[in-house]
Amino acid sequence: MTTWITVCDTCKGEDWDANTHDRPHGEDMAELVEHHAQGRNVKTRRVSCLMGCTHGCNVAIQAEGKLAYTLGRFSPDAESAAAIVDYAELHADSDTGQVPYRQWPQGVKGHFVTRHPPLPRSGD
């Protein structure tokens, strides 16, 4: 089962200004996450808007049949991207998607916004 990191590529942090930024923070974050995910046990994709604008930069960690999470309030930097990918790989290794807190990378602590139960299986 594949764990996906979905990155909002339109997110803008509080310091975003058209005069000083040539693109949204989300594009920077997406590139960093994609780079850190290369060769790892997760896949990435970009979407335009996860509707968490007050929490940008936002990502969703999802896999079929597992708990899903939305994380936000990241700076678009290499340390944050690495922590997101590390957490997503732990999610991938988990049977349920739940990762014990003691295993969370420091860089994702304080960034969880929502948790979603798995969708019911077809026919349920």
C-alpha cells in the first residue's frame, strides 16, 4: 500500500508578499519534499489548495485503509521537508497509519492540523 505525501503548491506563509516572492511557498515546499522523497518508500503529488490557508505550508499524509493526517505551519525549508518525508515513511511502515509519538521526527511535532479515519472499504 502506497503512502502519499500531497503537497499544496499554492500555500503562502504569513510573510509572503508579491513584491518579494516570485512564487508561492508551496511550490518551494513541493520541490523540497519531492527531492527528499526520491528513492524512499513514499510517493508525492501536488495539488492546488488543501484549504488550510491559515496553516500554510500544508501537506496531507494518506494511504488506502489507514488514518490520514493534514500537517501545516511549516517553513518551506529542507529540514521541514526531510521531517515530513521521514514521518510519511513511518506512516507507510505502520499497519494503521498511526505512528507512536515517540517515533515522530522532531520537525513534525506541533504541525498536525487534522486526522481523518480511513474510508470504509467498498461494500461496507
